[in-house]
Amino acid sequence: MIHRYEMPNGVRIILEQIPTVRSVSLGIWIGTGSRYETKQENGISHFLEHMFFKGTETRTAREIAETFDGIGGQVNAFTSKEYTCYYAKVLDDHAELALDVLADMFFHSSFEKEELEKEKNVVYEEIKMYEDTPDDIVHDMLSQASFGSHSLAYPILGTKETLQTFTGDDLRAYMAKHYTAENVVISIAGNIEDSFIEKVKEKFETLKVSDANRTLDTPSFLGEKLARKKDTEQAHLCIGYKGLPIGQKGIYSLVLLNNALGGSMSSRLFQEVREKRGLAYSVFSYHSSYNDNGLLTIYGGTAPEQLDQLYETVMDTVNDLRKNGVTEKELANGKEQLKGNLMLSLESTNSRMSRNGKNELLLRKHRSLDEIINEINAVTFENINQLAGTIFTDANSISLISPSGVLPQGVK
């Protein structure tokens, strides 16, 4: 059962009791990420995430790590374009200790100058590692080809140039603007009592409400083509189409459409590109939903001399799906895969904590498993095929990293 409580200052607490397990997962979710940064701030959300683990007023970085190692627990964090999460998974006996440490990191991180400089170097190395992974970079390039200079296209890691400028005062100013009560969700899932909500309230009742009015500037879908020359063994290609915002009606039709296109081993792209033609080891598609828009991405990596053939095969597959729609078997299999993935994910306290945290932060609502399954089952051929005609237009964006840096033949 999910319990929702909203504190007087606006902090929301979501607690799901799962008495059949012996673990508890806790997450502090903040509605900010690289999308909410200025150009000069790019990377500060991610850097702040790193600095939360570098010591508080009463705990060193080593003591934070040893606390969780000493109880057999896990602690970590991640930053996305629209939200940041700090989380821990521990045995139920240690839930209160995990909450205490996470809250200490949230409220009392010291951001000492020496630690700032050391961690900047760590993130520099993370950026260099990322630059050595073209099959990752090409996805960031697709965001730039799709959204141009808009902040939704900013790299989450930021750049070496922006990182060099960050100070402890910059981090505190960013927190004062975005780490505010109405922008925070505490999600807990596992073997826990209702009374745990009172302990969360004690920790977060002092969090202030923002006096700033944050507004989203919706980007236009530009459909640009970007190519980068790089000494790689493969050509890495991404093709993007305008998708749907999170929570929009039709989102399950799009999930099922993507599943048929490239979201599974039985999908058309996997079967046509890899199994039938042997053009790629890795080929897939996925959909990213944001607050006010979305992006459907197709990726394939192949030998440079096969790039034209890969592009032609992908576009033929997309055009056939747009023209003829999905088959009865694809629709039925897609629904069962989607329902199976959903139900299997609910076996983990961490995935339940994440699901509840994101739903509250981004949608402010929680649907039961039966409600979601009914929505999936209600998707029809007409829903998917109409959406395919809307999504797969000539307006697409393309990004490429290859030894030549030359776009495939046929790209308009």
C-alpha cells in the first residue's frame, strides 16, 4: 500500500509498505537536472551530486562510505536532465541510520575547497572516459541536433570549462534555488512502518520554500544533422524523431510502437539489421519522455563501409512501419512484454522506490498495477498506427561519429 503525505512546507513523502521483504530503499528526489542549468552552470547538478559524498560538517567522505559498508547497505546517486536522486538500500533494521546519513548529506555537506578541487579532477576523468565512448557521445549529439542550444541538449556532465568555475558558494546558490521544499520528494519502499514518516518529517521540516518561479521553456524540434570525425572502429549513427511528453495520453501506444521497432530482440530493427543482414552487433530504439516533449531515438553501430547500407535498412524499416503499421502478433507480444517487465520490476524495493519517486515528482499521481495493465490492454491497432504516421515524418534529426565524419548517402 502506498501512503502519501505532504508536509506544510511542500515536501512530499511517499511510503510503500512491502512486509514480505527485509530491505528498505530510500530516495531523495529533487526536480532539477541539466535542463534547469544556465550555459555557465552546465554540469553543476551532476557535480553537486558528487560533492554530497565528499563530507559533511560531522562526517568525512570515508565515514559516509564506511557507514553503509558497515551495515551491508548500498548508497548512490544519479543526475538526469530533469531530476536528481540520492538513494540508499539497506536492511530494514538500518532504515533510520540510512535516513540520518542521507539527510546529513542533503543539509550539511561542507563543500570544502580541497575536496572541490579533487572532485573536479574526478569529473574531468569521467568526461574523458565518456569522450572515449563514441556510442554514448552520439546520443548527446542527437539531443543537440534535435534541440539546438536549448538547455535540454546540454550534456549532463557539463564541460571542463564550466567545471573549472564552480565554487562552494556556487553550489549553495544553486541549492537555494532548486533544492527547495516544493521541489523535493522523499520516496521509501520496503519493510517499514507508517511511523517512519514522522522521522522523515523531523529531518525535512526546516527545508525552505523557493521564492523563485521556475518556468519551462519548451524547445522546438529542429531536425538538424550533425557529424563528427573521430578515429573509431565503427560508425555510430543515431536518428531521432519527435516523441511525447511524460504522462501524455498515447504514451503506451508509443511504448508499444517502439517495442515493435527496436525495443526488443524480436523487434524489426534487431531482426532486419542484425539477424538477417549482420550489419550491427548493437541496434535498438528507445523513447525519452520529458515534462513537455519527448524524443524517439534509433541507434546502430556498424563498420564504416556499411554505414550507407545500415542507414538505408533502418529507414526502410521505419517507412514500412509508418506505411503498414504493426502486426497482430507484434501488438500482442508487445503488450505481454510490457506487462511482464512492469510486474518483474516490482519485485525490487529499489525499483518501487524509484517508480514512486518519479511518479510523484513528475506526475503527482500514482496508478495501481491494474489501472496500468488496463491502459496497456486498451491500446488498439488504430492507436499505434495513427501514432506511427504522426511520429515517423521526414522531420528527423541525425547524429554520427565515424572515421570520415561524412553522413550516409540519402540523408536530406
